[in-house]
Amino acid sequence: PNVWLHPSFGKLLFCVADLCVGALLHAILCARGVPAHVADRCVAAWLFNPVAIAISTRGSHDALIAVPVLGALMIHCRVCP
């Protein structure tokens, strides 16, 4: 897709996946009863972590793996509170 669509397609994909991980983390933490300000800080620790930023913009697929894992965890938390 980098050749056909845009040279930065992969970087954009991984950055969007990082944002999805942040949203899923926030949803899971709030569903488990964590106060919103604590959940916000945990999500900020993920999103503003310089290591995670460098890894996702260099093309690592860690966030793409974390999205379905956290999605399954969120479904499990809703089914089995």
C-alpha cells in the first residue's frame, strides 16, 4: 500500500492503531471502575511514551497486535464483570 496509496500509509496505519489502543485502554479502565482522571493519565502514558511513538512511526506492528487483544479483553470485561 505504500507504493499504491501514499508513502506514509504504513506510518499512518500504525499511528491510528496506537490511538485505538489508547481508546480501548480508556474504555477498559473506566469499565473496571478506575476514576476517569487516573484512566486519562494511563492513556497519556501510553500515547506520549517516546518509545511507543518511535516504534510505531518506524513500522513496528505492536499496536496492530494490541488492538485485537485489548478488544477481546474489553469484550470479556463486559461479559464477565
